[in-house]
Amino acid sequence: MADLVRSDAQPSPIATTIDLLGDRLTVAILRDAFVDRIHRFGEWIDRTGAPPAVLSARLVALTESGLMERRPQLGGYDRHDYVLTGLGLATWEFLVSVWTWQREWSVDGLLQPEMVHVDCGRRGPPEMVCGHCRSKVRTQDARLEVNPDLLVTATGGSRRRSTRSSPALSRADLQFTEVMEAIGDRWSAMVTGLSLSGVRRFGEFQSVLRISPTTLTERLTRLCEAKILTRIEGGREYALTPRGRALFPIFAFLLAWTQTAHPDVPPELLGPRLRHHDCGAWLEPTLSCRGCDTVLDRTSIAFEY
């Protein structure tokens, strides 16, 4: 096994993605901007209930990361709108995947708006297909391939935000607490990703992640408490539950967006990658309408309350 990368190594692109999008307030901001065209600070305060200083910090992070642009309001004295950039709009498939999971697997699912494919009128969640061969992709149809050296930089560093310390949000449908148990910090996201790729044994998680037994035990326990994993009785194996397997599109689009956000980084240096079994290509996840089998784009869907 290769030598460990120094602890001061720069985080990998996937680590940067998890730090940014693995935060429920950030997802709430993006969701409001994409679905409801929210673009003013005061509107997000009213909708999320986040402390102003915390909301301001998230908007600054989104602006510095290129997902939002700060624009002066017309006629507003020293006031600004926050508008999604092309990179911010490119998170739409990730946001739709989070919405799909929330609708089916969270207690607040019925509070979510309904997605409509404008072209054919079908209401309900889409399905994920391979961008190369257009076949449906489920958890068992792809394999996560990991470069251990890159994984050290993906999980190293001090920024591992816990969802348990995230600010409380006022609306239940914006909390995203349950889904963030799976992607809300680097270790949890990588444990979830490896589970989706078929890893089950404690020792295998530890070997691939180079993680301390204490930290791994804590993350596995949290994922079991969230009913994403279940511990197989009498052993040190952990199996995905149905709600855990349903996280696969979210994880796939996190990886895909990372490539969009870092176009100058060679794909082999981005971090973990998914290989599609059926066609053998690196997975390029795409959303397709279940009604007419049309590949969706962000302008062909709408959300209705």
C-alpha cells in the first residue's frame, strides 16, 4: 500500500465538494434559488430561520466557490441579490436527487413540492440513466474505483462539519438532516460511497479509508442510527438498507458535479470514480423521465406545491 500523503496536503476536489454541498443550509439556499427563484438575503432569513451571520457566511462561500454571483439590487442602497451562476445551476441534478430521496424516505416527504416534466406532463421523480448507453443505473450497476493516495486528501484535513452542529432551520422540508447523515462530512460520505459500491466488512472500510477504528465505529454507528446501514447480527459487517441504496443518485451526481466544478483537473485526479458495468465506461449520470424516457434538462422540469 502506498505511503500516506502528508496531513497538510491540499484537499482533493471531491473533498471540496463534500465540504461545500454536504451542508444542509447550503443545500437549502441552492434549493430555494433553483426551485423558487429566491435571491435576496431577507427571503432566505424568513424561509430558513438561519442566524444572519451564518447565512451570510454560506452565501459568501457559495460566491467564492463560483456557484453564486453577487449583484447590486436595482434602486437598493448597498443591497445585493445572490444569483445562481452556470456552475450553481449545474447542481440541479444533485438537488433533484436530494428531492427524490426526501420525497420517498424522509418524514417530511409530503411537504416537498411535486416535480413535473413540462414536455409530457408526467408528475413524480425521474430515474438515473447512463449518459453513454442510456440504460437505467441502480446501485448494483456501478462500481466505485478509488485511488488510496487521493482518498487520503479527500478525507484528511480539519474541516469535517458534523450535521449535529449545523444551524437549525425553521422549515422542516429544508432541514435535510437525514440525508446529511450520509454526505454531511468527508468520512460519512466516503463510508456511504464505499457501501454503495459493495464494501461491507469493518476491516475493508478501515483498509481502504486508512481510518482509525474509533472514527470508523462512530460513523458506522451514526449511519445505522439513520437507518442507512444495518449491522449484520453476529458480525462486523454492515449492509445498506433500502433507504441507504436510494442514496446512490445523490452520490453519483456529487461525483459528476465535482468534475464540472474542476474542468482543469485530470479525471483520474478528481477522486473516487464510478464505473458502469453494462457499458464499461466511467459513469456520466443523467436524469430521464419515467413517462416518456426523454433525457431531462433543468429547463424541462418544474416544481408545483
